Amino acid sequence: MVKVVELDEKRVSYILLEDGTLLKGQSIGASKETEGEIVFSTGMTGYVESLTDPSYKNQILVLTYPLIGNYGVPKLTKDELDLPKFFESEKIHAAGLVVGDYCENYSHWNADKSLSQWLIESDVPGITGIDTRRLTKILREKGSMLAKLFINVIEPPIYSQEKFINPNSINLVELVSTKKAKIFNQGGKFKIAALDFGIKYNQIRILCQLGACVHVLPWNDETLCLNDFDGLFLSNGPGDPTQCQTTIKIIKKWLDNKSNIIKPIMGICLGHQLLSLAAGFSTAKMKYGNRGHNQPCTLYGTKRCYITCQNHGYAVDVNSNPEASANWDPLFYNENDKSNEGIVHKTLPYFSVQVND
């Protein structure tokens, strides 16, 4: 265990990658060690939304934009659904934050506190002064890897003495999903069952704005009944989709409905991957994933390309099952790496997209 310095000493901190790379910086958050899969996001703004996105559960988030923290952190303001307006969940889910140049002197009409203060209050460590360009190049060349943050230490960590635990080896969805059903917009004109794999508040908000009464259900709610709802929504979430075998069985049950009553399904992000697994396709870990607000996503069969927000480390292989391809078509693909980003059923109202919002 690395010795922690007193609070009045210099806040020297380190990132240690599982390949042995060691980077030195200064702490800006909680004074604690952390570990997880280290990933990078290319968004110029949105650190509040990213940190509170459950899809980043147990991940160390590297922000490639050099200046971070200049607009602070907003006030905790609730909307008409009693959901925080500016946060995607009730807390920070990322294990740690890595930035290049941290701005302590924030300025924004809605700011309530600094990013560093928020990290400390949330017991989440962060590091600044890191060459995030170099770090991102390492992750692009070698792929996403495991890492540890050592905060406020006298001596740098010794690589040979450290062991790395892969967070994707456990069911992260179970950690972030609601434990009991929640209902939003009672009296809506139609009822939507939303399986919560790490659902973002804005997804609930948009469904309600469209007139739905949204029932947010646990990820493994096997009591879900087709006849009780007008549609099924599969949310975003963290980790390896193959960890959610119970969910896949639930979706298969909905897909295999033999009655004449067809209820639509929409999946988003992890929900897309789970719908694809239930349809018979396979998924695979990506080299470094697609994360940020500027991912080009093209509609199959057209030249129409959308600039989208994404956060995923796994992708669907739409060529993995010819039998499934007989019933499903690819819907979108990523223009950078050509990975699949959506499927649509050829005759029934079932579809999914990899993009977040």
C-alpha cells in the first residue's frame, strides 16, 4: 500500500496503467486510491453529465479536451418530475477523473461549486496536469486497459507490486439498476416499461414529454408482462452485456410473443446490445470504444451522417448469425470504425440504436 501524505503537503499523484506506464500529476478530488478500466471521451463539454452517467460505472474517465472545470458544477435543481435538471443520475458513477488543465476559477450563471469541490464531496479522486494527448494515444494504440490512481503520495507506486481487477468481469448493471419499480408521469396516455440498466434521467424526461407514463423497472424484473404495457424501452448501462443473461431471457420472451398483439421495443446503448443478443447476434469488446459528443453515425443505405453522443466499449456483430439476419437489418454504423450502431426488425416495430441521446 502506498503511503498517503498529510493534507498540508504537496498533492502529488500518479496514474499507473496495467502495461506499466506511470504518469505524474496533481490531485483535484478526493484523497483516495481508486482503480478501474481507463477510457477516454472526446467531448468538449459535458463533464457533469458524463460523471453522473451510470454507463461509466467503475471506469476512470480521461477527458481529452485540455481545459476542464471552467464552468463549474450546477445547482441541484429539480424539474416537474422531481428529477435533477442537470445531472444524469443521483451521484457520480465514474471511479476517477483525469484531465489535462484543470480550471479552479469557474464562471457560469448556473454554477454552484467547483469541479474539485464536487469530486471531494462525492468521494471521487481526480488528477490534473496529465498529458492527456499522450495518454489517449497509448489507449488508442494498445486499447482500453486497467489502471489505478494513487492520490497524495510520497513515493510512486511500484508496478510489480500491483494487481489489477477488471470491473467488466462482474455484472455492473446490477450495481446501478433500481431496486424497485418507479413510476413517472402518472396518467400518461400510454404506459412504457423501461428496464433500468443504468438509465439516464434525460431518457425518462423525454419519454414523459412524449406523453408516456414511464415505469422504471429493475434490470432483472421477470414479472414483466407484455399485456401490462404499450411498449418496452431498454436503457443505457455499463459493462459487458453478456453479464445480463436474465435480461436477455426477458427480452426473448417479449420477442417470442405468439399473440396477435405486437408491442414495440426500443433499445439504446447497452439496450441495443441486449436486444441484439436476444435477437441472436453476438457482441465483442472494442479496442478502445467510442465515447464523446462527436461520433459520426451513418444511416445504412444512405449518406446521411449524424454527429452523436456515445459511450460504449462493446459492439454488436451483425454478421455473426445469418439466421438472425434473415429477420433483422442493420440500422446505423459508425463512420470512423464501421462498427454497428443499430438494428431494426424487418417486419415488426422493434429497433435499437447505439447512440446515447
